[in-house]
Amino acid sequence: MPEVIGLRTKRSGAPSKASDRGSCALILILLPVGMALDLFLSLNLPQAAITRMRVELFFLGICLMLAGIALRRYAMAVLGRYFTAEVGVQAGQTVIDTGPYRYVQHPAYSGALLSGLGFGFALGNWAGLIAMLACAGTAYAYRVPIEESALIASLGEPYKQYMRRTWRLMPFIF
């Protein structure tokens, strides 16, 4: 989540077939809103505070945030020149199924969600955690089908086969 500021930048030229449908803008709005709500609720709704294992949850939250950022950065590095902030497929793009993409179709989004979970645990408020995950979950629930449609339209059967053999966001869960 903290790296959301850098989301607007692209690693390479414009995608050949942009079909973002506002999903990048939605992410750029909902992730900071989720973080702000989490912080606001943590400060103003003490009855929803996570009271058990507070110190341990704080450090777990920090570790989850760092792990999420690392996963997101790793996923972006594996995509290399094919990474763009907006949904789009570049000329010559192929299915990437190495690194984290071997197991998960959208590891960068998994990393962002993991960071959001960590942020919520670090702040230590159930209401804030739910608000954070609801905002991030809404943004990615909108984004993922748009991205998958663009990849299927451009890459065809190889991407459909890739989808059948990998998890969407979380191995063994979803």
C-alpha cells in the first residue's frame, strides 16, 4: 500500500491495447481512502481496538506490510517491460509464468492486499482493518476481471490455460 504513490509510473511505453476502464483511478482513490479510514477508525473507535497480543500483532503487521511490498515489487520486476499501471497488453507480450506468476495470476495485487492486512494489524483496530480490506478488496475485485479480459483477448488460449493451472490471488484459497 505505501508504494501506491509510484503506481502511476510505467516501466515502458504505452500499452498497445489500453482497456483500463478506470480501474487504475479506482485503485488510486480507494487504497488511500482505505488507509485513511483505517487510521481514522483506529484513533476514533477505541471500542474496536484489538486488545489481545497487541505488541505481537503490531510487529506481525509490519512484517506483513514489508512482505506485501516485497512481493509486489518482485512481481513488477518479473513482468519487466510488460508492467504498466493501467490495464493493457503490449505488442509481443507473452504469458509470464515464472517467479510468483508460477503460482498466482496477480501477485502484485496479492502483495498490495497483504500490505493492507499488515497495515490494519499494525494499527490494531478491527473496524479499521475491515475498512482497509473492504476498500482494497473492492478496487481489486473491479480490476482483476478487467485485466483478465484484456489478457484473454490479446493472448488467447495460452492465457486461458495459465488461468486453469494457477491461483488467482492466494494459493490454495482463491
